[in-house]
Amino acid sequence: MGFSTAPRKVAPRVPLRHGEGRKDHLTSFGGLAALSLDALSSVAYGPEAMLLVLAAAGSSALHLSLPIAVAIAALLAVLVFSYCQVIAVHPDGGGAYAVGKQDLGATVSLLAGASLVVDYVLTVAVSLAAGAASLASAFPVLAPHLLEVCLAGLILLTVVNLWGIAESARILMLPMVVFVCAILGVIVVGIVRSHPAAVVGTAAPMPVSETVGVLLILKAFAAGCSALTGVEAIANGVPSFREPRAKLAQRTELMLGALLGPMLVGLAVVVVHQHIAPRTGVTVLAQATAGAFGGGWAYSATNIVVALVLALAANTSFGGLPVLMSLLAKDHRLPHLFALRAERPVYRFGVVVLASLAAILLIAVDAATDRLIPLYAIGVFIGFTISQAGLLRHWYRQRPSSWLPRAVLNGTGAVLTATAALVFVGTKFTEGAWLVVIAVPALMLLFSRVQSYYRVVGNELGLGTTPDRPNGGRSLVIVPVGQISRLTEYALTAALSFGDEVVAVSIHLDPEYSERFRAAWEEWNPGVRLEVVESPHRSLIHPILDYVRQAQCDGRQIAVLIPEVEPRRRRYRILQNQRGLLLATVLRARTDVLVCTLPYRLTSR
């Protein structure tokens, strides 16, 4: 073996900007923390929503919570395996939106996108409101300030996500682990105990207003299915994972199902075993916690952890909605700025819009969770149904090996989720669901109008066609000047370098000063023609605008070069004349000329 003494060529290593390396994308465990807290934390309000419906038939109907929870867990299993298939078929993310666009057509994809946007915004609002309510249960002094607590949490989450999703995932890992351990501890200890260690809250009357029947069971099933919101977020956020993205995202989806299913069923077992019923001042989960751990420090610590994780669950939307909005922007259904990423792997425009909409919603309902819950699950179950139906059609079209069992799985899921969505709309319409019924079509109309705008603009610009060869022509560069200085010399030098003809235009308010300026210009003799325009009405902008319009009449290419003084320190910029900025704005709005600003950078100030 010989070794060459010739110098080895080494490819230059370009330093990566922050957020571009492999380490700034999600692992499976990081994805579980960043994209699944919404689904995991839903055990704090999903079972309670189901019990509240069953309580309308009296305490004797509460034992139905266990079989309904098992049915919800079965639906969860169907959704988890289905979204694993969605991830495999659509590794670029998008979830129900991507499935609807490819397999069900443009209109259905608009419905999927609109429903997911509504669901993500509601996820942030509900999670923060529920977290604030849980925190107020442990600290009653916060009860009058729920809105302020929600907005503070929203600001914190927004800042963290603007920093980058990978950093937010690392922050969320520890609370997620503590929360899961706490819930599993409540379940295990609660089942082992023969009777509750403590009872908290005030007994609430349960007047019987309904009878046990199919409709009541369907309503309880639909209400309990609010615990399934967030299952789709992993499929929407596949681009946030490390390579191999699809495999890591599928693993994360399975981990979510393996945790959420046992927690839902386990809490239902505890509810039946300890005869838990809705009580005033405490949540169902708080009652289960008191029954397992008593009313001491473990009870308080668990409720604080639950409140924290409910607030952090809003991070699911911050991870999923900006990615979805970027996909909509790439399809020309939202402004293209939503597809732009910063130096970190963050769609910051999407993050800011999500935070703004969630803040408006929280302020509108005064952070009341019970006013948000009726709106919550409708959007996500529309997405579930579209995803299942789209995959059903995909398998029927492609017919790969073993396609029939997959089609049966997705068809069953589509029927169940569609049923839940219809029950939600029918039973909660007057309680606020009408808002979602209006918002989803409104968003669909918005997407369609934006897409129509981009289509018209693309046709006018001739995108996708070969234009004629460009033809050179005569050009005129107009330089507005106010006095003779180094700034004037700097601007004329730049203008002479790229224009066939250069003219300096000066607007004067005083005829005597106009004559003196002409004489000084002739004495300086810069080799550039001077046009002096007198303005008796003391206007500086409109005379130049009129001059530019007249110069356009002969068909020449016109450029206006506006010199601007730029101080070295930003705090001095307010002291500079802003006429150049105003002139540039007016010319761009009212003419078709090329407007250029030329900075003259000061060195002393």
C-alpha cells in the first residue's frame, strides 16, 4: 500500500446557521413532547366531559363511562394506525389536508385545511383556559385573573416557539414525563385502594333530564372523544423530525397511542371503582387524585403538574399549524410569506398569527373553558373523517398487497369519526358550535379567493411560459437634489454609472434662492443638466411627481435615484429628513418608474 504525498483536496466546510443542522430537528421522544402534549393532557377534560353528559341521566348512568372509554380507546387505536399510514403516504406533512388534496379533490382539501386551522387555534385556547382553571383550583387567589394567566402563558409559549421547535421540545420533555408518571400513579393507586383516601369538592345535585338510550350514549361518546384531539398533529408536523422523518414520526404516533389509550381506560376504571361523580369546585381528575393520594402534598403537586402540562399542551398547535399554513401557502391558498422560514427551523409568521388568534378568542370568552369545549372537537373530527376517507380511496385506487384490511380499518374509522362530528354539531349547535359552522366555510372562501388571486397574477405575469426577448432602450435617471454637497456628488456619480442621461431636479420655494442655486450649479459644473422647478404652494413631493410623469411620455425607461443620509447609530435616524422615504412611497404608488434609494453612510455619527 502506498501513500500519496500530494496535498489532499478538502471540500470547504460551510458553517451552518442555527437551526439548519440535524440536531435542531426532533427525535421520537422530542416529537412526543413537542407534538403530543395536547392529546396526552386531554385525559384531564375528556373523561370529565363524558361524565357530565352521563350525569344528565342520573348517577346510575355513570357506570357506562367504562364501556364508552373502551370504545374511545378502540377508536384511538384505529386513528393511530391510520395516521401511521398517512405519515407513510405523505411524508411531507399535512395530515388530513395532504390526504384530501391528493385523494378527494380541491374542495375537500379546503375543508380539511379550514377545519384543522380552527382546531389548532381552539387547542391553544382550550389548553390554556383549562390549565388556568386547574391552577386556580390549587390557588383560589388566581380565580379572578384567569384571563391574565392565560395570556401570560400564551406569550411565554410564543417566545419559546419563535426561538425554535427543537428548543421547545427539550423544555417540554421533563413536564411530559412527570405528568404521565403522575397519571399512571393515580390510576394504579386508585385501583388498588378499596375506598378513596380523601374526597374533595362539594356534592352537586344531578337532576335527571334524560333517559339512558342510544342518543345519550352517542352524546357521551362524542364528548369523551374530545380526548382524541391532537392525534393528528404528528402527521402534520413530519417535516420537523430528523431523518428518517417518516419512521421517527410513525414511532412517535405509536408511542402516543400506547400511552393515551391505557390512561383513558384506566381513569374510567378508577371513576367506576371509586364511584366518582361531577362535583362543584374540582375536576374529575382532581377527585381521582385525592382518592389515590389523599389531600396532602401529593394531591397539590399533581394538580400543579396537570395545570402546567395543560398550558404546555398548546405547544402542539405551535408545532403543527405553522407547518400546515406553510403547505397552504405553497399551494397558493395563503399568502406566500407563511412559507418563509427564519434562520431557525421556524415558520414565524404562522406562530405569530396563531398566537394572535388564540389571544382574541381567549379575550372574547374571558378564558371560560366551558364556552370553548362545545367548539373544540368538531374541526378535528372533520379532519379525522377526511383523512380516513381519503386513505380508503387511496387504497382502492392503488390496490397494493394487503390493501383490503387497511381499507376496512380506514372505512371503519371514517364512519365512527363522521358520526362523532355529526353528533357534536347537532347537540352543541346552540351552545357555540354554530361559530365553527360559520368559521370553516369562511376560511374555505378565504383560501379559494387567495388561490384565485395568485392564479390571475400568474396568468398576467406569464408564469410557466417563455416571454419575448428583452429589448434595450434609452433610459433617463432623475436625481432629486436640495443643495450642493458631497451627498449630491455621491448620488450623481452613481446615476452616471448606469444611465444614458442624467438630470438633477431641484424644487425651490423661493425664486431668489432658485437663482442663487442655478449660479452655484453652473460654477460647480458637474456635467449634469439641472432642472429647477418652482413650487409656489410650498409642496416638494407633487412637483417631482408631475415632472416624472411628464418624462414618461416619450417612452423612455425612467429611474429615480433618491439619496438618503444613513447615520451610523440607529438612534440618530429620527433626526434625518424623511422626505426621501415619503417621495419613494408616493412614486411607487402612483407611477411605474424604477425607484432606487441610495444610502450615504455617515462615519462620525
